Amino acid sequence: MEFSASGRPQPQPQSRPESPASGGGPTLAQVVGVVGRDVVQVVRAPCGTDVAVGGVGVFDAGESLQERGRVLIAVGVDTSDPAAAEVLRAADRAGAAALVVRRGAEGVSPLLGEVADGVSTALLARAPWVDWGELIGLLRAALAAGGARVPEPGVDVGLGDLPALATALAALVGGAITIEDPESNVLAYSPTADTADPLRRLTILGRRVPRWRVAELAESGFLAALWAGDVVHRPADGRFPERLAVAVRAGEEVLGSLWAAADGEPLPEGARDALRQAATIAVPHLLHHRLRSRSAEGRRRHAVRALFEERAPDVGAAAAALGVDPGQPCVVLSAVVVGGGSPEGRERALRAAVLRVAAHGSPAFAYREGQGAAGRVPLSGLRPGPRSSNAGGAGNAHDVDRFDVLLSDARADAAERLARDLAAVLLGAGAKPLVAVGPVVGALKDAVDSRAGAAEVLRVLRVRGEPEVAGTDDVRFALDALRVSDAVAAQVPSVGDAVAALLAHDERHGTDLPRTVAAHLAFFGDAGATARYLGIHANTLRYRLRRARELGGFDLADPDVRLVVELGLRRAGLIPLP
């Protein structure tokens, strides 16, 4: 498409970019090469990997000729599972090119190895840090890209070597080349002459297209035309020389774009066709780059999850994936955003905090249960804690979002500074934050203990609603009380029985009896102070306490009963209130 110097599109005949040459489809070796052998490993391939792959599917016990030539995904099956052998036989009978199972901790079972050596279907194993949905997407993208194509004449560069690719494409097109991702970040660029225009220099130095320029291109319709189809042309104007741009696609997925700029002299006559050819050449390289990035993120996500959730994680592998020293001290920060606004608003606040973690000097990784870690910025979800309806504003369990931060090579003072920074960022984004700092532990293998300590501090903060930031030393007496109530509850059933009826009644009728009793105990039986705190009349207070005695079957005049009831309310997260 042609764009005028004013930036408005000029009508031109449309033509779609040529789809990647199929030539019978990519081979299994090419697909695995693009996806990456650290993501999918060839365990057995008696017939070799030079076989054509025609698609990706999920294994179904019902045999079908539709599976012929496809890579089948066996969800829930791993290499140590005895059932894997029969699944592989069934896939072979259906004519599958390959079967992918999860890599088991115990390796390949003898039976599976024996069966794999006697069938035509190749056996592949998925790395544990890649989930099934992601793997299916990666395989389909690799197939759409036609696998790892044979290098084009004159563009013989290593797969994924984007700087070399930019240089080679510049020679092919006859202009300065910039390779960008879909968010206008610069991935690579060709060497430029001294006469390069200011915009190109600014883009290269900032490693992304300036925001004002992106807005300008979006408003003019240039970006919409770029992502929609063929090569787009923008002629020279008073500010910048002419440019050609084209999207790089793998099937329907946009991988990025190529930009060709006149570099000291006008673009040659055949530059449009050359750039169209360059987009085809760039597909496997950009796909490889994206898969490598996703693979690295997946390894980090798996490593943080293992350190936080597994009983005996492979600390060496986790440290290698995170790029940290396993012997360095580390600490875990746990933060919650409570109440205050819509889920979308809380999510925006969390993302702002995550960006702050990314900018931290020491390696820091965020984690969110169900979402996992992402690079240096972990998000962590929360299993909602006990209900808290006190005036401190800790909010209801359903109005809470949480993330954890693993801070490596850290000291207590550094962790506290980051915690206060996170609280400030969350407050600035309009959220109500509570940030807990776990104890510093001596090595990466003990990160789970630091996270457990941070979780205990969070329990205290969620009951109190303050302070915004605290470590174990800041709330040590409250932590001791929490541990006592937990220990007693495990040994004395009456601790739970004493308040269970109140909690059940309040859940059904919303009478606020548990909080009333908690406030009565917290104010040492001072009826006036309790009523003022709750914002009710003294007669209403007396009525509620009488109903609580009737429903719970306890007399608060008895000191033993008061002790047991208070422990039960603490266990439920309702004391202390003031």
C-alpha cells in the first residue's frame, strides 16, 4: 500500500504476501529444530526424523486415519507411566508421525523403551516447564512457518541470529533494515551509514520506535495496513526518507515486521519485491527468537514454582534457569492488594508493581499461582485466607490478589526497601497494599521457608489491616499468638467448636456476631468502647452478645471460655481488631 507524504493511504491494488513454500510440509526434524530441543526431546525415532509432519492433534484412544502424519499430544502421560507403551502402540496404528508425552522424573520405563524401538511413530518428551497448551501453540506455529527452511541464496545465516539476518536482508533489499517485534521494539538492525536519518538513529538508540511515532503511524492508518497485508510504502517527506515495511507472519500469527529505509540513496526499483521475499526468509528466524524467549520464560516459571511448591526441588537446575548462585542468601516478599476498586483496577496496580520488581538491581522473580513466574518479574496468586471483616480494612478474601517476589543475593535491608517501594507503587496505582517480608535464608533451597514466613506475616497484616509493610521482627508477638492459636486448635476441638456456630450463623444471616464478640474481647469487655468501635447502640451490643451466647453455648464471664473463644476467633482471623 502507498502512503502519501501527509501519512494518508493512497489506493493501490492489494496482493497478499506469498505463503511459505510448503513443498510437502516440514519434516519432524525441522519442526523440533524450530521449537527447540530443550522444549521437545526426541527420545526414540527408529525410522528417523526425516518424515513429513502434516499437523498437530491430541491423542484419542479411538484410532483414526486422520491422525496419519500428525504429531499427537498425550496429555496426562509421561515417559515413566506404564500406560505410555500402549498409547504409543495406538498412535503407531493410527499412523502418527510422532507422539509427545511428558518427561517423567524416573526417565523412560523399560517397557516403553522396548515398544518405542519397534514402532514407526517417533517418541518425543515435553520439558516440564512447558505446559500442553503452550506446546501445541509452538508446534502449530512451527508448522505454519514451514519448519526450519533451507537458507535462501545469499542469506545463509544461523537460525535466530537476528543481527546477521538484518545485515543480509539489507544487502538483499538495498536499504537499511530494522527488525521489530509486534510492539515496535527493535530486535536487530543492519549497520547504517553516517547519513542515516534522525528517526532511525533515535529508534536504534532507544531500542524501540518512539511512542510519538507509533501514535502517528497508528492515527494515519499505516500500522493497520502493515498488519493487514502486503508491503506498505511511505514516501520521503521533509523530515524522513522513504520507507517500506512488511509484516512477518507464521500462519495467522504476526511475529514482527521488517522496515527498509533509504540509506544515503533512494531505495532500488526492486526493493518492494525484495522486502516481500525478506519477510518469508525472516519467518523461521523470528519464530525461533520468539520460541527461545518463551522457552526461557517457561524455564524460569518452572524454577520459581518448584522452589516455592515442591518438597525436594532440583535446586541446581532452578538456579541455572534463573541465572543465580544457589548458595547466595535469598528472601521472599509476599504482597496482597485488598479491596478497593474493581478487579481490573487491582490488576493494573499489580502490573505496576511487577514493573518495579523488574527494575530492581538484584535478580528478582515474581510468582503468581496459576499464572507462574515471568522473567525477572514474578506474579503470585493467592489461596484466599480467612475472612476478615474488621474495620482495619483488610477486606474480604474474595477481594484479594497476591503476588510473591523471590529476591536473590539479598539482605534484610534490601528486601525492606523493595517492599516499601512496592507498597508505594501499589498505593500510587490506587490500591490498598500489604507487603510482608519473609526471613532471609542462607541458600536458594530454603526459599520455601522464607515464603512460609512471609505468608505468616501476611496473615497478621490481613487481620490488622496495617502496617502496609512488615517483616517477622515487626510482628513477632502477633506471630507467636498466631502460632499458639494454630497449635491449640490442632489439639483442642473446642477452640473451633466455640466459634463455628457463630461463623455459620453469620454466613447465613449477616448478623456480624463473630466480629461483635471479637471486639468485646479486644476491648476487655468495655461495653462503651466496643459499641463505639462497632458503631452500634449499647443495647444492640448487649443483644448481640446474648445471641452469641445462645448460639455458641458459651459464657464470656468464664475466663477459660474467654481464652478458648479468643483463640478460635484468632484462628478465624478476627482478632485483634483495633
